[in-house]
Amino acid sequence: MSTQHGYFLIADITGYTQYLNASELEHAQQTLTALLNLLISRTKPPLIISRLAGDAVISYGLRDAFLQGQTFVEMLEDTYVGFRRAIDLMVRNTTCPCNACRNIKSLDLKFFVHYGEFGVQKLDAHDELIGSDVNMIHRLLKNSVKEKTGIQAYTLYTDAAIRQLGLTDAIGSLVPHQESYEHLGAIETWIEDMHAVWEKRRSAAQISIRPEDELTRAVTDINQPPEVVWDFVVQPQYFNLVARGNRIEITDRTDGRTAPGSVYQCYHGGGVVSQLVLEWKPFESIVFQFVVPVPFKGTTGMMEIRLDPIDGGTRLSQIFSKTSGPILGRVLGDRFMKSMDLKSDLERLKLRIETDAAARARELPVTAVIGVDAIGAAALDSLHAHGTATGP
């Protein structure tokens, strides 16, 4: 068994602290099974599911075949938002008065992320992770985060994970926290409040190019899921395939992250085209505003990169709006935009993404398929283990 280096992720459902009698057990199991299914469906390559542990999904990712740090953070945030939406939908749709159904709103989700060494043993149909770093992340499930910070739903990153993910510039938005365990000593961690992520996401207004404002678009289908396509597209060297520059730099990040207000600086010969990020919706869309290169000041346009899931991959669209500004600037600007060969640019990007994604995928082991019966059994085990259900 060889030693691997990579990331550990535990997604842990919490909140079943109310006593459920035998007549309510079936409803509780149905709810928890549905939520485990949601977490499994969102644990996608390059993450590999190791196994279920009651109400938790344990997965891992290899160091040399992983996502960018920000993309990984956004994937966890997106999963949490999906979880909260599922909870809200269950609460709205249930009329059952039993404790199991009335307590759905008490369910929540926590993530634990660590980086280190581990071995993988094949046990039955799952990968069993072993090693001292694996033991550490499991120890971190029992912690004092809520008592010391007041944060109830969170992502806990160890300092080792933050550094390996290249997120040291992003810790300004995180809460420093320390845990200490016998034989392990002090462990430095960083906490992200996921309730704050949920509140911000559900109240945010979305910017997009309206159909009546659209000037031109190009579309291509890529045989990779939106998360993978996004991870490539947002990187300057890939984005440059549609920006047509010599090179691109990203400036004005927020807490170390690319976000609305950040700028993709595209260098063209002796000039620079600045593309201001107006909308940054991970795995769905990015909207930019830019100055159109025509001899009339104040002529601007918008570009939207849109990702839509399709069978077998992602539909990637590049959309340009009609230009704004002085009338002659708009005329020349629209003519300039329509003259661009957008389809060739997107096809070049598609080929690069598919080639590089395939190379990364070759490094990944085959993830186990977790059947419906196994998910239901894990949910039931969790309910019994937490003492929230009794038999007849």
C-alpha cells in the first residue's frame, strides 16, 4: 500500500437531537436518506467518496489531481446552499405533525477539511483511509467551535489544508480557531460561517444579459461537469483563449478571492483591456463589463460566460451585449463585436479543457457507487447511534 498525499473532506449532517419514537423512525430515515443522497450527488471528481459513516459522507482528493483552492471552497459553499434549499423545501412541503417532520428545520451541515498523508485499503465496496492525518480529521469532529465562536454551521479548515490549497490570502474572512487533543497537541484551524454564506447567497440579486440586450453569442458542449469546466475557465491561462490576449492577470480580489469587483486585466500588445467582474456565480455564470476598443470614450459592453448542465457534460456559452455609450461608439462597437470569431475561440477552449481534464482524470481511482440500500442503512444507523430512535 503506497502513501498518498491529498485532501480529506467530511460532510456531516447534524441536528437530530430530539427523541423519535418508533412510529416516527420511518419519516426521519426518509429525510436523512434524501439529504445523504444530495451530499453524494454533489461529491464529484476529483473528489472520491471513501464511505458513508452514519450521517456523514467521507471523501478524499489527490494532491496532483485536484481543484484550485477557490473552486473547492465554492464547491463546498454551493453544496451548503443546496442543502439549505432542500431543508426549506421539505419544511414547506410537509404537513406531518410528528417530531421527525417538525424537526427537519433543526438539521444542519458541517464540513471538515484537512490535508496530509494517507493510505487507501480496499474493504468490501469502499476505500478505507488510514493514517495519522486521517485520525486527526476524525478527532476534529468533536470540537469546541460552537462554544468558542458561536458558529453552528461551518467549514473547518486545518491550517495545513489552507496552505496547500493556496488560500493564505483568503483567511481574512475566516475565524481563527485552535483545538487541542491528547497525543496530537494544538491544531490550528480556520472557520467559515456557512449560515452567512447562505444568507448572502439567497438575498443576492443576479446580474445577467437580458435577451433583448443580447448582441451575439457562441455555444459549445464540453464533456465535463460544470464544476470542472468552471475550475478551468476562471484560470487566466484558459480564459485568455477567449479573451485573445498575450496574457491575463486578475487584480482587486476580495479577501484573496476573485469576486464581483475583481478585474481580469487582458494585455494586448501595448494596450490593456480591463474586464470588471459584475457577477460571479460559481458553476453557473460570470458577467464582465469592459470598455470597447473604439475611438469614442464611454463605449462599454458586457460579456457573460454561462455554464448549463447537459447530459454528459456542460453547455458553455459566451454572450455579448449590445454596447452602450455615444451613438457612433455603439455603432462601431456592435460592428466590432459581431466581427469576432467567437465559435473558434470557444472550440479552442473546449479542446484544451477536455484534454487537460482527461489527463487529470487518469490520475483518479474509480469511486465506489453507493447503492440506495446502503444509504438508507447509513441513515438508520445514524439515528440509532445518536439515540434519536428506538425500536418497537
